[in-house]
Amino acid sequence: MPTSTRSALPRAVVIGAGPNGLTAARVLARAGLDVVVHEAAARIGGGTRTEELTLPGFRHDVCSTVHALAAASPALRALRLEERGVRWVHPAVPLAHPLDGGAVVLHRSVDDTVAGLGADGPVWRGLMRPFVDGGLGVVDDVLSPRDIPRHPLRLARFAATGVRGAEQVARRFATE
């Protein structure tokens, strides 16, 4: 019986070929593990797929329409996707939430979003400005597998807001 140091089975199995699964597979493979990825759908990509779902020429995001942390993710930044031809497309208005009397619109700019929120603009600015001003530091600390944060004060401020929970944070706002 021949001897081999390689197992007949992969040492890592990743379920799902969306952005998280593929990124995990890459990290595991670069660490030297034999990896196999299983995907139930006919096409890879998970929530990042865009397809013609209705009429020819009309392209729709299959799942998520906004990949808020994709371009900022330490794992995806390490892939240097732009060098491989990936081009991030950022809409001027990433999302809007319809209300009876109009809509709440999230712009790429904190100030532009604040301008559309009326009396609640200053509350939004107070919540978002520290994270925007902090750049990728908070994102790196939240999404990286580090034991010691590189930006502990910014991370503590993020955590102080996060532990309150959505309902308590929402009470800060005066309008719907």
C-alpha cells in the first residue's frame, strides 16, 4: 500500500461560494490546507450576483444591493481585487427607505444624508461622523481576527453604541 502525506479527503470544506465562502477558502488554501468549496446554486457569487431577472438589459442585484463593507474589508483588501480587474461601483445614493410622506435617503456623504433628515440630522451626524472620520481603523479592528485592537479608543466608541441595541439607539431620533 503506497504511503502519502496527503489525505484522500480535503482538510477544509467550505459551504457556499459567496464572497465570505470564497474568501475563507482563499485564506485556508494560502495557509496550506487542501480546500473544497461546495455551492448549491448554479452560479457562484452568493449575494453579490447581478443577473437579468426581468427583461433583457435590466440587471438586478440578486440579494444585497449595497455591499457596505466589501471594499473596506481587510480580507478583501488583501486580495487586491482592483489589480485583477474588479471595479467597485458606488452609486450616489446607495439606498433609500420609503415612508408615507417621502423617503429617508442614505447618501455617500454624512453631510448630504444629514441635510435630508431634518430635525434628526444632528443625531445621525453624532452617530456616524466618528466612524467616518476614523477611516478604516474601526473597520479593521471589527473585522480583523486580532486579539489587541489597533485603535482601542475608536473601537470602544463603536462598541458603546453597539451594545445599546437598535431600539435604544432609535429612541434618540425624534421622527419616524
